Amino acid sequence: MIYDYEVTTGKGETLKLSDLKGKVILIVNTATGCGFTPQYALIEQLYKDYHEKGLEILDIPCNQFGAQATGSDEEIHNFCTTRYNTTFPQMKKSDVNGANELPLYTYLKSQKGFEGFDDNPLKSTLENMFNAANPDWAKTPDIKWNFTKFVIDRNGNVVARFEPTADMAKVEECIKALL
């Protein structure tokens, strides 16, 4: 269950997901130098619009995709708050795939695997890049790129996974339905 996990905040504090029981949670792996980085503004808008209704956001910076989150936790936080005026909680930079992945991500991927990219101008670019590296890339549940999102309902169930190519309006619809 999602509530069995914990993450470390950007300030080094432990956040037990059990402390978020009863909330709808959006978990997203982010990067500051990515083509999807402008999604920070849309995620912040979701936070502003729905936090008081029970939405929590866990921003987990990750440098595993194109080395697009190279700064320290403090530098990443400063970038986000200065450039995108973010106010939602930011966690410590962490791996989401591989030997050092956060146990939380092992669980999330076991609940919602990769089902393909949505139509988006970057869809073919991503697919071509992955095909060149590994023809079987789409068969694994691994996180494929920055700004993959998981939505957790008020009971701790992983109800949706949205790839970075997903329209943020779909993410919002999902969140609104759970609030």
C-alpha cells in the first residue's frame, strides 16, 4: 500500500506517505532542463486550485533522463520557485528506475505500468530515441522520461499513470473526479 512508503524532502526531512491518508496525491518525477519543464506551471495551478480540497503533490526531481536535473536540491528548488513560483512540496532528487530507485517508485510501477505515449509533438521523438536504445523499451513498466505522473486516490490506491506527453487537462479531470 502507498502508505507503507516514505520519501525525503528537499530539506532532508522524512515524509511518511501515511501522513497523507485521506488526500488525493499527485506524484511526479521532474527536471529543470527538460522540454516538459513548463509543466511546472500547470502543476502549480493544480496545487492552487485543489490543495484546499485535498490534493497533495510530491515533486521528485530526477536526473536519470538526459541529465536534465543537474543541480543540488537547493538549486532545483530555487529554480522552481523563482521561474515557476511553485509552492507545492519538493522532495530530494532521487532515482525512479534502476538499482537505486526509490522503493516508492518500485511500488508505483508495479501498480501502473507503461501503456504508451499520448499524441503529442514529442511522442515520435521519444519513441525513436527509445527504439534506438532498446527495441523492447515499451514492454517494461519503467519510467520513460521526466514528468511521468501517478495519481493516488483518497484510499491510497494508484488509480492512474500519465506519461509526460499526456494533456494536463486529463490529469486535472482525474484529480477532480477523485476529490
